[in-house]
Amino acid sequence: MATVPIDKLTNDDQPWVATITVEEKLNLIQSMKSPTKFQKFIFSDTQGAKVEGIMFNRAIETMASKLQPYKKYRISNAQIREIKDPKYRPANVLMQWVIGVDTVIEEIDDDIIVLPIKYDFTPFQDLGQHVDKKDAVVDIIGIVVEAFPVKAVSTKHGPTNVQKFLLINDSMHSIMLSIWKDFLVNEGTILLNEVKKFPILIARRLRVSYFNGIELSTHFNSVLLVDPPIAEAMRLKNWVKRNRKMIQDYVIGKGTNQHTHNVTIPTDSNITLLANILPFQKVALIKAKINFKEIIQKYYYMACKKCFHATTAAYHYEYTCNFCNEKQLAEPRCRFEINLSDESGAITATLFGEMAEQILGLTATEAMKTPSKMHIDSVHSSLETKEYIIQIKPSKQKDKESQHKYSIVYCVEYKHVEKSSNLLTHPICESSGVLNSKEENLNIQEYATDVTLPLLSPDTEKATSLDVRTSLTEKFRFEDPAASDDDSEERNPKRRKA
């Protein structure tokens, strides 16, 4: 029987045979409303057409092991049906094959070198646009360069486990990926075993959030593909071979302490006045002036060199961090509060890390000595003429007036940008080929990394954090961001690998 292309099949076609390649094999899902179990697949043919495969209950036990990623098969006479609800429909996939215990599946011996599969990857610099958007998911490709220990965490849905992996791209920009629950047993184990080889990871349908910096996380419909035989992954693998020493130096040195430096900002129409920020917003993009001249405060805290969590350990004292569970040196990390103001009002927010160092004009080590009044006056003389594009996010803590505190996700000096271009970039990234010569450059500060903050000193607690404030208490009644960032997987069905 001649094979039929995927896009030519309808639910009226019987009998039929199609030749497909398994692009994705998702984890098994247990329905939360019934005893039903199901597992999904994405199949494609040589013409690039795609269809979703699905198995239920007993079929999973019998048939799931017969279908493995990147293998080619002939499938006959599965039930064909339309995926009617768009929210359950993968991108560019309209039809579904229901595979039962009587469906004929035959593996085809085919030494596949490169699969003709293309994905629409979101560049690292564009991830900030998708932070905490309810229905937004992204596909990314990156190099896994470091694995962090599995952590047991408490979420609003109960206790669970999470593990973080550091990914970089070929411009040496980095992002953290958190994988949850069953991903730890399956793909997490593979990544952990292969991490010293710097495997290539394609991760699909990830959520973008802000918690300890901009991060990616899996949810129930995500898929992780490790070293797939795809052209773009193989190109990146070759890049790793040529640059292994540079990557190793990056990880040993400061690589784990950085987040992406490039970020594409939405147009000015997305900028919100402080007084107009709505209660349900989890993040807000503002254009504001920065001032901290009247705030009496320290400009650093002592932290774990690797994970940035606060510690009472003395400077350069080696201790076992309670969060990453490794021997680390206590290092100062720059952190201070600033006043953000626009024409509608003002709020207090917190800067961290290199972004804070650049605004302050001092390294964290230099900030351990209280900056002189002359230095602070000089900084503010420069700030008076500048405006910044800033993305803010409410933090877990509140100030003593019961108003929400805010962390800064990113902070960019605002300059004229052509309406057709809003690419903002750090100068160190200009050689990466990301910039267009016609685009104006804006000086971007590094992404912030939120931390567990140390207790303020008595002198600091006595100080007022805002000399002028517009009361936004009622407008900023946000849900605890730490609870909302526990990964959308917690809000979805449980699953395990078949």
C-alpha cells in the first residue's frame, strides 16, 4: 500500500499508511479529574507536515515504547480527528491520530544524519518580553554548561523538587532553566550525566518568569530534546567543539553569575506611568528617573559567590552555603534601593549585582567602604539628566508602611530610538552580530538577580526610603511572586515517563 502524506489524510480515510518521524515524545500525563492517562507525540513527514499522536491508558503500556524520538515509522489506520480547542492545539498542528493497541506501527531502518526540522526559537535577548505572560510560551536552543543541585521546595500546591541548569548561546549570553518533577527523572538525569560534555538542548513550550533573575521553566506541555539530530543543534555542537576552553573558563569564572545582556524592549506604547499600573500586572515597563541621594543605606550585602543568597559569613570566609550546598567564599554583592519617579508619582525599587555597580559607579568590594558624599553627589549629577527604561517586578517583602517592594528586572538608559527599532544592547555584546547598523544603541545594565536579603542595620531601618512618594498601596496588591513562580507545571496534571 502506498504511503499517504500527513496533510492529505482525513478522518474518512480507511485504510491508510503514512511514513513519519517522531519529532517529540512528551511525558505521560495523569488527568487530575479522572483516572485517564495519556501521552502525546509530534509526528512529521518528509514534506514537513505535522500531526499530533496521542495514546490513552492501556495503549500507553503496550505501544509507547515502540515510538522513540528521531526514529522513522510506518503507521497504519490510526483514528484521525480534529483538535477543535485551540488551547490544546500545538503550533501549526490541526489534526490528531489516536493510537490504540490495534494500530500497526513498524519501525523503518534509516540511518538519519540530520532531520529536516525547523523551529522558531526565541533569542535570549527577547525573553524579557515574555516575562510572566499567562499564555506565552517560548522555544529556545542553548548549550547546557552547569547543573545545580536538586532542591526540595514548598509551593502553594505542596512540596515538590526543582533543578536548575545554566544555558548559554554562542554569544556567551546565559539563562537559567528550571525543570520540575518528572523532568528531573527523565531528561534531567540525561543532562546531569552529560553536562561536562556541554550538550545541546532544544526546549519547547517553556514559561518565562522572573525569580532570581529572568528564568525559564518547564510546564506540563514542555518537551526537552537533548542533542537532537537537527541542523541548528549540530551547528551549535560544532561551535562547542571549537570553543570548549572558552566555555570552561566561563563556567569556572564568572559565567554562572551572569544573565543575558541583550534584550529587546517593546515599543514606547508599552510603557506605563507609575500611577496607571494595574493591580493584576506581575511586571511593568516604565520610563523613570533614578535617585537615591536621600536614602541612608548600605550598598552591598555578603553573599554566596555562586548562588547570591545572603550569609552572615565574613568577607572571603569559606563556608557551606545553605542553598547551593557547596563550599563557597562569602563575597560582597552590590545591592541598594533607589527612588523611581515619573510625572505621575514615585516608588522604591531595589537594584542588584552588576546593574547596581554600574549605577553606583563602584564595585561591590569598593562599596563595602561607605561611598563618600563627593562620589554620591557626582553620581547624582550624572543621573539628573538621564531617564531609564525599567522593568519592575513586585518582590515578596513589604516595607514598614506595608507597601510592596520592587525588584528591577532590567534597567536601560533611554535614548532616542527609531520607531522601527527598539533593540537595546550592552556594549560588550556589539560584536556578537546582533545589532543592525541602522539601529541606535542603548546602554543596558545587566539583569537583576533577586536574592534572600540580609536584615537591615538599625541605622538603615530608621532611614526613610522615599523623600517623596505617591501612595500606590491599593494599586499594587500583587500575589506573592515567589508563589506564582513555582512553575506552571504545578497547576497542571501530573506525569511520568512511559
